Amino acid sequence: MDTRLNVLLTQTRDHKPLAQVCNLPGRDADLTPQQLRALAAALCSAADECEAQPMNAKRFTQRKREYLLHID
């Protein structure tokens, strides 16, 4: 499993927060509980940051983010 999650923080046509996850494991991915928790934590961080972005036309900027998947 990749140890980084790449996300583009953007918005929908009606100016709502939207995250495009670029490198999720493919169909029928086999993940350990530890990997599932790391993925869930990274996705929660992406969701929080996505909602925090200003959505109005003057202040909005797409942002590429990389979230580390902390797997011990």
C-alpha cells in the first residue's frame, strides 16, 4: 500500500467543498486493520481541510495535498 494519499482540494459547480482522491487502492483492495485506520485518518484530515477552504469565487484556490498514512 502506498504510504501517501494524494488529494486535490477543489469545489463543485455550486461552490461546495470537493476532494478528488488520486491514489486510493484499486478494486478489491486487501487492507489490514492498521492500514484501514491509517487510510481513514488521512481521509478525515482531507475532509477537514476541504471544508476549511474558502469557497467564494474571489478567495477560492485549488490545492494539492499529500497526507502521510502512518503505518507502524
